[in-house]
Amino acid sequence: MNFAAQFIYANYAGDGSPSRVGFNDSENDPFWQSEEQRLGPTKQGCSTSSKSTCNKDAPVCNGIAGWRPTLIHPERLKDFGIEEEECLNGEVKTFETKVVGAPEIQLMDPPKTNKKRGSECKAVPPPKPEYLRFEDISAAAFKIQSGMQKTPCTYSRLSKQYGMEIFLKKEHLHYTGSVKERGVLYLLTSLNQEQQKKGVIVATDCSFSMAVAHHAVELRIPVFVIMPASCAQPHLRIYRDYGAMVISYGSTARDSLNHAHHLAKDNGYLCLEEDDSAVYLAGLGTVGMEIYEQVPKLDAVIVPTGGQCSLLVSTAAAIKHLNSRITVIGVEPEGFPLLLQSLKTGSPVTSELYSIPNKKLYGDLFEHSLGTHTFQLAKKFVDKVITVREEDSLVAMLRFQEFERSTVDTEGAMGLAAILAGQLPELKGKRVAVVVSSANMAFDLIRQCVDRALVLDDRVSKFTVQLGDFPGDMAKLLDMLAREDIKLLDVCHRRHSDKGDLFKAQVECVVETRDKTQSTQLRRILSERYPTLRWLDR
């Protein structure tokens, strides 16, 4: 019987003797004590049946003075580690104990610090959160995947010619012909519903504004385009074809921009300008994620840059997170090395220190100066920054048309121009991805660029010779050009010249050759036949 059962079945009588319920024989219950065992031996002058107290100092149980009873058999006390000799009349001896306090802990004296050194110590501030995280770029890729096509990254036929595996990330194949669609789409989808209902407004004629006009209409966001009256009509027609509301205001770009800010303030529109906001950079960073996925075992990525360097730093942030061993190289125009000089000086350099070399070719790159956030990201993620000449960019445009059957602008061709110019010899034999960022250039300007590139590539030449004033001399010259498979573009025959001989005629020809080898051969043949040959610069 356990202790709980013993208390339940035990019933105390008024005289202090317990009465049992459910047991007839005390011997059957090993836990039960006899009255003598419980109360101890009877003393003289005391009766167990007497109701008077036996001992004044004895404890009182149920109103009766006597020995304090215990309901545990002495044999069971051994279960608790108590010997039977330690019991007196069923009671456990008590021993006087003395609580001794714990020894006092002696603390060591703190080490002596140098006051001079301690005064120099400052509290370490908590680390600042990253401005552009890979999680932000991943979220942007997931959000814009339904409204943005995944551009191809194909193997280039120029690879064998330049001794490396070149993969072209063709971002110029977007609907508006620019990689900026990625950042713009994520920027527009991140606006709250109230702002989307009110609308957005842009006032710069560039690829960014075209992307805003196109995707705002696709998202059913009202969009207004403020352009000066001097803006080219073909450009205005493009904005109207996208579905934007085009308003002509002012004579300069500054006038239209001020008017756009005024309208945005009065009507609650959001005036969008290309900047280095984290949302816009996260959208552009999806380029790096796609490159890493499309080109395995990648060694380097070449990205065109200029102005704010948004595409370069966002692509580098994604690439370096996925594989820090991949080299990221930025390419700038030689006449506007904004990022290169900023990295050398250690702080962002303003664009006012440089003059734009050719606004028609690079105007879209230099709308804004280098931002503080993009500069810090460039210091952290970009491995190298180089510059290319305008001539190299024009020749790269020509290579795109000949080998890739595509037309790009000077910004999109800068990455390939760095390879053509031989400025990256360390990439020989490696796998390199080149970002082709845009292809927004007027047709007449493209034609001029191609003509100039043919001259720079020694494909179009201009020379003058003196021929005798006899029948058949001109025919002999043209016959020689035909036998050499030379294409005659222009010819000018002058019989009257102040400095020429009396019976001589001056002939000026513009010819086109297949390549530099044929051009060199033509120069040799003409030099042998016509001592008066003179090559002219176009």
C-alpha cells in the first residue's frame, strides 16, 4: 500500500488510536503498526485509554497530547537510507546542522589599460545595410518575368578571329531596343496603386523615357511625355505609337523638364528620371543572373558604362554573388572617363569636368552624373575599368552588321570595341560574355557611322592620280580596278587645274575593298603604275 492509500484508509479515533477500514488482520498489512509500536511503551501513571495528557511537552494530535505518530513502518525507512537504530519509537532522530556560507569569491583586479590607447578607442557603429542585395535582384527577376523576354546570349562568330570564346548578351532585342526596360518595368510595378492611377511623366528623349512610355501603357498607367519643339519628329512618333500622351513645350530640354516638374507637382504625377535608386538597379541586375545561367564556366563579363554606371554595378552585384571569381570589366568612352577617374581619385567626379565628345553618339550615356551609391557599388564589385576610342566603337558597329547581322549603336558596341582594340589580352583563350546594351540610333546617323567605320577599317580609300590627256587613259585605270575586284564608289575627273600640267588631267577616286589585305594590294599596284599617286584622308 502506498502512502496515499494509507492516508485514505486510515481513520483516527478520538483517543488517538487509528481505526482501519478494509483490513481485519493487522498482520496482513505490512505497513500497519500496532498501537504499542505507534505510541511506544506505556509509562507508569499513564494509561493509553486515559483522555488526559501524558506529557506537557508532547505534541497534540487530534486534541490528545502524546508522542507524534508516524505511519511508516521502521522496516520501510531503510528504503530512504535510514537505519533502524536511528529511529526512536518510530521517530527519526534529528541532528543539529550548521549552515556554513560559501567561501567569498575573490575577484581579480581588472587589467590596467593604457589611457592613451583607451582614449583612442571609439565605439564601433553597427554595419550599414547593403544598398543593393542579391535578394532584391532575385525578387525583381521573379516579378518582371511575365512582362520581360529573356534575351539570348549566343556564341559569336568573331570568337576565332580574336582568340577567345565570345558570347553576346543581346539586350538590344527588347521592344524599345534597350536594356533599361528591365529597370523601368520593375520600377513601375513597384509603385503603389494610388500612384499608378494618377500616372507618371517623363521629359527626356532617351531610351529610359521610351521604356517608361511602353511599359506604362502595358500596365495601364497614364503616361505623359514632355518634349521640346526641337525634338525630332520620328522620335515623337515613336512615343505616340507606344500610346503615350506627347506634349511639346519649350525650345530646349531644360524648358520641357521644368514644365514636367510643374505638372507633376500640380496634378500628383510622378516625374520619373533615370537615377541610381535601389529598385531601378535591382531590375537591371537581372541581366547578370541570366548571363550566369546561360553561359556555363564563365570567366569574364564586359559591360558598357557611362554616366551613372547603373547597368555595370547592378550586373556586377549579381555576378559576384553567384561566382566571385568571374571578372567584371567596365568600358567607357575615352573622351568621358567618368568612372575611371572617380576610382582613381576615390570620390565621384562630376560630369562638368569633361565635355561630351560626341553628343549624337553618346548623348544617352551622359544625361546624369555618377551617383554616390553606384560609385560605392563599383568600388566593391567592378574589377577593372577601361576606355575605348570613338573609332574603335564605330568599327565594332561595323563588325556587328557583318558578322552578327544586327545593328547596334555606339553604346551597345563598346564592349566588343574593347576586344577589337586589343585592350584585354588577359582574356585570350577564356569564355567572355559581352553585354550589347542598346540599339537606339537614327537611320541617317547609322549610315554615317558605317561610312566612317569603313574608312577607319581601311575598307574605303580615296586617292588621286594624274592621267595623260589622251583617249583611253581613264579606261585603263578603271579596267585595272575592275580586274582587282575593286568597287568604285565615286570618281571625279578634272581637266583644268592651276597646279597641274597643261596636258594632264587629275582623277580623284573613292574605292571600297573587301578587307585590309585587298586594300594593301591595291596600294602596291597603284604605286607601281602611277608615280603621281596620292592618298587622301576622308
